Amino acid sequence: MNTIGTAIKDVLSDRKKLWLVVVLGVVLVIIAAALAVRLVAQSKQNQLLAANDQSILESRGSDPEIDRVPLPEAKSAYDTHQAVFVDVRSAESYAAGHIPGAINIPLAQILDTYHQIDASRWIILYCT
């Protein structure tokens, strides 16, 4: 009888272990799926923000009165601290990556907040 009792306990113990493994597996699959959904949603959001930034730029057009700064000149101004760099993309795009030291004023808000920029310095706006 003792051997049968031990065998039954072993079988029940094995079933509990199996059940635990199955439950943990299901939990891990749910977590992985939730993370995948979040990453896809974040990617879509970043694409929409980039499209919105581009749409704003296209709607403003290019002004012949505003000088374009060639990249080597902008790089020199950055290296010598001669300019203030203003990232005109959305706050989310700015948070995803920007020029070190640049300030963020989204293009849609530039007319309302340009006074925050030191007008005595060379101001370089950028969006990419």
C-alpha cells in the first residue's frame, strides 16, 4: 500500500509541475504578445508623427527670404557654439533623437514661442 501511495503522490506531483509549466508558458506568451502589440503601436505612432511633421512643412512651403544653411556650415556653427539649433519636429520625434543641445519648438508652435530663443544668436531650425 505504501508503494501505491507513493506512486499516486508522484503522479499528482508530476501533474502539478506540468500544470505550472503550462500556466507559466501561457503567461509568457501573453506578455510577449502585449509587448509586440505595443511595439507595433509605437512604430505606427512614430510614422504618423513623422507624416504630420512633413505635412506641416509642406503646407508652409519654402520661403525664398529664408536662407538654407549648408550642412558643413551648420556643422561648423555647432562645433564652435555659434548657433542655437531648434528642432521643429514634434516633442515625440525630438525625444526619439535630436542634435545634442538643441531645443525643441514644434513647427506648429514656432510663431507662438519664438521669443524663447535668444535673438542675438544665429538660429538654425531643423526638422530631420
